[in-house]
Amino acid sequence: MTFFDTDIKFLKGVGEARSKTLKTELEIVNFRDLLYYFPYRHIDRSRFYSIAELEGTDLPALQIKGQFISFNKEGEGAKQRLQGIFTDGRKLMEVVWFSKIQAIQNMYKPGVDYVIFGKPSFYRGSYSMVHPEIEVYDPAKPPTGFRGVYTITENMRKKGFSMRTVQTIISNVLTHPGLSSIPETLPPELVERYHLMPIAEALQQMHFPDNARQLQRAIERMKFEELFYVEAHILRYSMERGAKIPGYNFTNIGEKFNGFFFNVLPFTLTGAQKRVLREIRADMHTGRQMNRLLQGDVGSGKTMVAFMSLLMAVDNQCQGALMAPTEILATQHYETLKGWAEPIGVKVALLTGSTRTAARREIHAGLESGEIDIIVGTHALIEDTVKFHRLGLAVIDEQHRFGVAQRARMWKKNEVAPHVLVMTATPIPRTLAMTVYGDLEVSVIDELPPGRKPITTLLRYDSNRNEVDRLIYSQLREGRQVYIVYPLIEENDKLDLKSLQEGYERTCDTFPSFRVCFVHGKMKPAEKDCQMDLFVRGKARIMVATTVIEVGVNVPNASVMVIENAERFGLSQLHQLRGRVGRGADQSYCVLMGKANSGIDTKKRLNIMTETTDGFLISEADMKIRGPGDMEGTQQSGLAFNLKVADLARDGQILSRAREVAKAILRGTPQLLAQGCTPTEQQNGELEPIALSAESAAIMANELRLRFARTVDWSQIS
């Protein structure tokens, strides 16, 4: 057994009971788990503050040296508290305890020099600390240096864990004689080449750094290590998939594709669309399964690219499928594709939950016989009863709305895996795409079709309500349609937010000459579809809705999007909602209704929307503000790892370098790949392959096993 593998219960200060708590609450089982349980911040215990220095209400945790003057109990029973008056020799402050009152009163005495450490709060004109850490001041051993601050759960506190307890336990493992002999967790060639801090020193400095510079070096080392292994894991499976999962080799660009391109195509493709089609064509001509992510802002022409890719499948005697998350979106796709397909003799069918039994049977038979060339549908496509004659390409639209397991069921219908093209109109920051979708090739349509006018985005407040109403009325009078989006369905006394219910009533009163429809998530599907249909057909001129219309409503005549309480939405969600307008040739407007008393940061965030319509710039800003976890959950995207040190929003440079190095090692050390797998070829500008020694390759293989043994191999299921 290695030092890292030693059970935590054998560490001084832990034992059987505490080891069970650490395992249950933090999944800390052995010494390695404990050493990688990093503090979420550090505090400087080398400086003493005076009470007179305390200014403001948002102070950090800090330490003060002084004495207690007196203690006084207040209240009775469960409401009892102990108040201590503490002085640094010049000013006074209050120290308060709400539990273990008798023990604390017996422990601390007036007239003794103590160091109290905690977060001061300002209340009724003076500062106080609640349940601070306290130790007797020893002039021979004053508190020094940086200390880590760790996450402690409520159950841990109930079991007797304090910050001091955790710090002591970690100090014990760091002073254990076995620490000096732990093996390097990165290939030594990398540690030397990139001047990284050795692992034993890095772990020491992560918990108890000597100074700020050493802490920074340790953090950089651990961030690189973490991101290096994430990228190596993703890239390894991506390379292995080429050998494991063969795909159809589409050799022909034939009659259907050419007939559509030369005779039916209703507009000239943009340069970006042509580039992406070449990338897809090259992928489907390799003999291995294509796994490609197609990103493009709303209105950029992803559907056209998807249709022409499906025609490549049809020209190679295969079928194509396009799966959408909602029935309305699937129906819209069907109508669009059918109009393009009929002139060239390609048969398109629609399969959703609403398809009647007789029509469903007919569609099932047509798919199994190969009579149907392209099927468009919802989750109904992945039902076990749906069988294909020869499914060659599966296109998943708004893919983040499907779970990875659902997408997997689509291509498991074939003996030969179909090519997979997943599409999203939600621009994904580059750093997030490299990790969440690191095993997919990424295509980006970064160009809008000619003639599209940029959407004018305005930030307005309740005081501007009449101005906004005039804008809406002027657009309605010109024959346009309007969306008004609310964060809530009904009023909520606890939240100072506008609701759809009151908004619908106000809209009807303000614009009595125009029909108003409404849609929200609690409506029955048939009722929701009926209301949506009124708007799509132009019978209703105003739609009042919650965010259910974020995806799937394509009404080119809609020219105004009003978003109430815009401060409640993330930037990427605001961008998605804005994309519901601007789909026609007319000038469109997006009005963000904010609160006039919002903070500076909130107004700055909303102003980003008024300054740019570039979804990628917005998504980068959104990730920095909200963090990657809020943008793409593991449930949807397959983010099958937790980052302990690195931050995808801020560590893009480290991530890029880690990915380059991981790719170079996998190319130069093929024994890290499954047997029979061939590394991808080096591209221009990429690092030369790095050949590791047998010992270093074993270190890397072991780390990959330790870190990802419990994760699902999402790369194998698109």
C-alpha cells in the first residue's frame, strides 16, 4: 500500500468515527483524498488588526490580539447567548456565542492575552464577532503565515468538526514522514519542461503556503495537472473511438445533393455555411463515425447545413433523422425540409407524440423498408418500436435539451453507427467546448445571411414604460408581432417580480385592438400548442410567455421582444430570447426591462447585451459571471468530472496549453491508447509528439485510472 492509499482512519487526529464522517460528507477515504481537499481561500495570519482599523460592512476574516474585559449571559433557554467584551487596549468590540455557553465561559478568562480570529460584522454602531476562533497568545509562537479555509458541512459541525480541526488533520498528513516519498503525479518530463512545482511541495503550499508567490506557483501546478488529465482523458477516448466505432463511408455527392444545390437552393450559401459543409463532408468520408458539434447563432443557417448533410446520407443509400426537443420545433423543421425536399424527390416524414396510431404504423413501416428518406421528430424517434432500414446520419437540434443517454439510443438502432451532428444555437465559450465537447469536432457558423439587420437592444426601466408601449404600438400598427416574456407565471409575495398573469391582463388593457395569446410551462401540451399556433399563424399579434419560447418558435414577422425583470436571466438566456426576433428582413428590437435600483454590476451585465449581438462574446461574459456549471449541467452535456482548482471561465490559457501537451503525449506515446488505436496526425502549429519513458507512461496511465474510473465514458455516446 502506498502513502496515498493509506486509509484516513490511521491518521493522527482522525480515527474510526471521524473517518466515517469524512467519507460520508466529503468522500475522503484515504490520504490522497485528504491532500486533494483544497481550501477554497486562504487567510493571512501573519498580521494583527486593531479594532480602530475596521471599516465597512464587507470585511474579510481577520485576527485581533487583546483581552476580554467581561462576560455576560443574556436571554434564557434556547434563546440564551453569551456576550464577551473584548479590547485591543484602545477600543472595545463584542464577541458573541449562541451555543456551548457554559463551556466557553469556563474556558476564557478576563485579563489573559488572546488572539481572536473571525469575520467582523457591524451592528448597532459597533463591531462584533460571532463564534470566532480563539487561542491564547504566545509571544514565542505568534500566529504566522497563510492558512487555508475549508468547506465544512453542517453535519460535520454537528459531529464536532471545526475549521481548526480540519486544519490540524491536514497539518498531520503534511508532516507525516511518508509525504516526502510520494511519487510524482505528472510525467517527470513535464514537470521539468514546464518548470512546475514538484507534487509534494505543491500540496504543502496549497494548504499552508509560505507566501503569496509560493501559493500562486502551487495553484498553477495543480490547475495544469487537473486540466491536463481532463484533456488527456477526453482526447484518449476521442482517438480510440476512431478505431472502435466505424461509420458509413459516404463516397458520393450525388443526384439529390446536386439537384438541390443547383436547382432548388433558395439563397446563396454564406462562406461559413460552405466551410462547415466541407468539414462535415470530410468527416463522413473517413470510414469512422462522425461526431461533430455545429454551433451557430440564431438565424445563421444551421437548418440548411443540416438538410444538405442529410442529402449526403440519402445520396449514399442511407436515411437521415433530425430530432428536435419540442413538437412545435419538429413541426417547423418538417415543414421547412419538406418544402426543400419535394422538388428533388426526397421523402420526408414527421413523427411526434401526437402522430395518430394509423399514421405511426405507416411511418414505422416506411422507415424499416427504406421508403422514407428523412424522418423529423421529437423523442418519439428513440422509442424501441422505431427501426430504420439504414440510418446514416442523425442530427440532434438544440442538443443540450436531450440527455446523453437519449442521444445514445438514436445511433444504437444500427449495426453501423450513424454519423452524428449535434446543433446548438447557444454559443458555447471555447474553453467550455474544449472540455464538455472536447471529444467532438466543432464547426462554427460565424456569419449571418446577407440582408439580416442587427437587432437593436435597449435597456429600459418602469419609468420608461410609456416609451416602450409606444414602440410596441408602432410595430403592431405596421403589421408586426410582439413577444413579452415574464420570469414568473403567477404573483409571488416573496419575490418582487412581475408575473405573466398580471402582464397578460395589462397587455390586453393596453392594446385592446390586438389579440393576445399566452404560453407557460404548466399548460397542457395541446393547450400550449393551440396558443403557439395562434401566434405562428399571425392570428394573435402579441404573445405573453415565460421562457418556454426560448427555443422553437420561428415567426419572421415578430419584430419586438420585451423581457421583464431582465436582471433575473443569464446573458446566454437573454441572447436566446432575443433570437426569437430579427428572423425577417425588418428592423427588430429587444427591450430589456430592468429595475432602476439594480446594482452597478447588474446594470453593467445588462449593458453587455446592448453593446453586442455576438453570441460568443456574450457566452464568454456569461461564463465569467455565472460559472460554467450554470451554463451546461452534467445531466445534459456529459460534463463527467468536477474541477477542484481550475476555473473554465478564467483559466483558458492553462487549458489550451494542457490540451496541446496532452495531445502531443498521446501522439508520441501510443501505448497510452487502447490496442489497435492510431493517434491522430499532427497538424500545423501543434506541438511535436512527446514520447514518455515507460515509467512516466505508467504514472500517467495510473492517474487517468484513478481520476476517471468512476466516470461514464460519454464520448462513446455522442
